[in-house]
Amino acid sequence: MSTRTAITLMTAAILAATLAGPPASGATTIGASDKQLWAHLEAANLAPGWEATGDRVVWGDGAVILTLRSSLGIGNCFANYVCVWDHANFGNPILQFRDPGTYNLTSYGFNDRMSSWYNRKSVDAHWYYDVNRGGQARCMNAGTKSSYVGGTDNDKMSSLYIYTTSNAC
């Protein structure tokens, strides 16, 4: 068996165990939409450096965090992160980004899924309809949030850019 095949099989086992495991204390069970999200998390397509722990997939030292379930809603968005949710009104799952730069949501199994967002950083960010900051752009001013992006923008986000300044929008 090749190393790549072994890694793919191990990844599938980790994701399956995570999905089948008990919910975290106080968390709800995984709903149908969360199961659909797990189905979209093809390990071979995820950005490198991820680790599955409980109901979370974490990249690096926590620079990017995907949480499938939480009873906290907007309270689950960590300080100094830009957070995007799959559902309106900050409904699970949630994907969080900490560091400045460009992020393609295809790398995190979250392409065309965002319905609400919260920028808890002191800098601006933009989200885009296409990968690599392409297509239409929408501003996320520092410290602002949207409980629903509206019918036109719903499920359109494909990339994100986090600035190092608060006067980019």
C-alpha cells in the first residue's frame, strides 16, 4: 500500500470516528447539514496541516478552525478571528480565520456555504464570490457582523482576504 493510500485511509478513519463519536459536553448531536459538511470534507482536498479533534478540524496552531457543532452560536467566534457560518443567524457549522492573507474556502470544505459572518478582528476583511479573491467582493469592516448576507449573496463565498489595516473597506 502506498503512503498516500495509507494517509487517505487513516484520514477517512479519523473523520468517521469523529462523526460517530459522542457530542461534546453541552453540544447538540450532529444534524443532517453537518453530516453533509463532513461528506464534503475530502481529506485529499483539504489544506495541509490539519488535525481532527472531536467536532473540530484545526489547521496549524489554530490559524483556521472548523467547528461542526456548538450550542454557542455567535459566542463560538473567537476574539481576533473572522468567522463564517453555514447558516443564517450564526448557525453551525462555523469556520474561523485568524491570520492576515488570502484563504480559498475550497481548501476547508466550505466553498459556497456561508450565510452569516462576524469579523472580530480590529482589521477589515473582504469575502469574494470566486477563489483567489476573484469575482464580486463584499466588505467585512473590523468589528462588524451580518446575521444573514441576503438572498443574492447567500452561499456565494469562495475566498476571504484579511487585511492588516482597518481602512481597507
